[in-house]
Amino acid sequence: MRRHHFLLIALLFPVLTSCSSPGVSEDEQYTVDFHNNNAQHYYEGGHYTRALQQFERALELDDDDERALLGRAWCLLLISEGDILRGDSIADDFLEEARDAFMDLNARGLGESQFKVDLGTAKIHALYGDLYTTRIRNLQEELKHRHPGDPLHKALADAEQAAEQSYFEAKTLFEKVLNNDKVPGARDNLTALLQLARLAVLRKDFARALLYAEQYREQVRRSKDLWVRSLKQFPEDRVIWEAKLAGAVSKEVEVLDLIANAYFKIGQYELAKEELDRLLRLDPYRTDAYLNRGILHQKLAQPRLALDDFNSFMSRAAELDMSPEDNRVIEATRQIMAIEKTLGMESSIPDPE
């Protein structure tokens, strides 16, 4: 869903306000603020490329404006994250540029806003860890057909070490954000909580993953309650409150997915299914959730419910033009054929031509 960076909006902009740098005239500062405010508007709407352009226009007039510098860094990071999720080849370029931008900000020191730099830097480390993890999977697949002394084994060991180091650095910085006693809001940072939960799953520390995830979920519940109350008390601002409520629901979907995954990994299939039930009530278009719930129904010896979920996944996959060679589509097809055979049903999967 990436699609869901509402939580970063409040962190990024309100605390940093622009003030004139030496050599910047009053008229130039007005224009800098104009571009920064435009950037904020685009950022809140998830239009990170347009926001980036506005921040860079502000920096053309004042290359020392901290609001624009921090905003530019976050835009580069989120553009890169989206590219990585889509598998675009330019993702590495944006990620490297984002890394350099946060390194420069870290050298400056932003006082009470420093935790935002730490947060962005932590996400960059986590993304590099994800890229290394993808490389590890690819190398492992390739090495199935290679001899034990093949040089790719060294490449695999290097990638594993790099992934471990990247995730460790991410974890350290996320924990630093949560342990910040000086800045209101840093300790309850939703991004840090969710990322720490995710990293704990990768380390197979499922108890800690669930602990972080439950803290995250509780904060999201409080946010939802606040926006619902605001909607009732200030109906004239309905558009604002509905957007904020939608953002909170989006965050809840993310954590439900993670909690379900953690329960699945420890064999708590019924609890995992309950979380996916909640998720799909909130977001019935979450395609992978149908596949995952189908697998859970299989684990719970509920083949007909599993078949419904696998067929729902395949319908959504067709709407999204997923490749027949996508591993998820292959898995769903395999599951459907196995269930139909078990139930004595005529196969709904067409024979290949």
C-alpha cells in the first residue's frame, strides 16, 4: 500500500518553519515559503515527485533552508521506496541520493528535528537491507545449479553480511527515535514502531514483533477515535477529517498484515486468520490477503473456504494483470488444483494449450 505515508506528514513539516538565511531577501524568503507550502500540499497528497520539484525550487533561492532540505530528503526516500516496490531499475539511484541528503542533514544537526533525520536514515538502512535480501534470494536460486566452489558463494556470503549490517543499523536508529525523551511525539512514532516490528519478524523475534505491533495498533485506534470525534464536532471540515480517518485505516491495515504474518510464523493459525478477517473488512482490495487467508484456511482444514479465497485472489490478480509466472499466481493455481482434486470437483484451471 505504499500509498500510506500519512504518518510522515505531521512529522515532516509543522516543526520546521522557514526563517531567512543570511543573504536571502524578504521577497526571496516569501517565495521560498511559497514553494515549501506547495511542496507540503503535494507531499500530503502522496505526489512526491511534484513535492520534490517544489522543495528544489525553494533551495534554488536558499540552499540553507532546513525545511526544504529535510523535505527534499524525505521525497527522495519515498520515491525510491515506491520504485523498489515496483522493481524499477532507477530505485538505487534515488536511494543513493536520499542517503547522501540525510548524511548532509545529519552533519548539520537539526536540534529537536534531528529525530526526523534519524528516522529517514533508519528507513534507508532498512531499504538497503531489503535490496540485499532480494539479491540473496536470487543468488540462492542461481546457486542451486552451481558447483560448491562457484564464486557466487562468496557473493552470497557478502550479501548476507551486508543485509544483516543494514538491518542492524536500521534497528539501532529506530530504537533511538523511540527512546527520545526530549521531543514530544518521537517516542510514539508510528513509523519507528512498525519498522521495528517488521525487523523483529525478520529476526524471528515474534514476541517482540507482536509487542511493537500492538503498541502501533493502539495508537492507530486512538487516532481513529480522534478523527471520528472531530468529524462529529466539526462537520464543516468533513473533507479533512475523512482524509485523516482514511489515513488511520490505511495504517491499521498495514499492522494487521504484519500481526497476521507473525502469528502465522509461530503456528497460531486461528489468530492469524482473525487478523486477516479484520484486514479484509477494512480493505477488501488487499489482493495478497486473500492468498494468505486461503493458506490459513488450508492449515485449519477448511478447504472450501480456502478455495473461495484462492479464487478471489485469482480474480484480483487478473484485474491487476499479474503475470502467470508470478510466484503468488503459481501458488494459488497449485492450491486450487489440489483442493478441487481433494473435493472431487472438476478442475476450474484450463489446460495449457
